[in-house]
Amino acid sequence: MNITYRYRGEPAHLTALARLTEAAAAAMAGLPVQSLRGPARGGRSVTQARQVAMYLAHVVFGLSFSRVGICFGRDRTTVRHACRRVEDGRDDARCEFGLAAIELGLLAMSAALLPAIRTEAVR
């Protein structure tokens, strides 16, 4: 499943979408969100959760590698590597099902938030 939500907005709004993916990936992995934000790599579970979050920010919300890197405090090449790793993992049916479910959830949540973002932009 390849669903893409394209929103071209203010950097703060794009960061908010990245934070939404970060929270979803951390919850999926059973980790605190702060562990994904650290400058260190962290353990394997932290690294994988961060890679999933970066992948989702890129695939679901259409953020560029550079923008995702800025949001996560990483280089764009690190984001590209993370996206490749997660995409390769989608060959596993369980991984594919889990990622597809998270993608749909993120799209639903962002659709609910979009009117608030538009209202705020008008002010």
C-alpha cells in the first residue's frame, strides 16, 4: 500500500507531522518518544523505531529527505538509508500489515488536524 498525503505548509506544521509519526513509531515499539530524539543512536529497538518514524514522515506526508532530517536532527543521507531499510522490511507480511495500519491511522489523524492548521494559518 502506498498512500501519500501531500501538505506543503509552514516548517512548523511539517515538523508537527514529523512529530506525529515519531509518536506513532514510539508507541508501536513501546518506547518513550524522547528516546527517539536523542543525539545518540540508542539500542536496536530505538534505531528501528526512529527509522520507521522517518520513513513514515517521508512516505505518508511527503516530506523530503532534507526536511525529515531537519525534523529528526539527522542528515538527509541518514533518512534515505532509513527509508531503504524500512522499505526492504516491507517484504515481510507482518511488517507490511503493521506499517499499512500505521499509515492509515496517521492519515486519519492528520485529516482531523488539517482544519485546525488551516484555521491557524488564516489568523
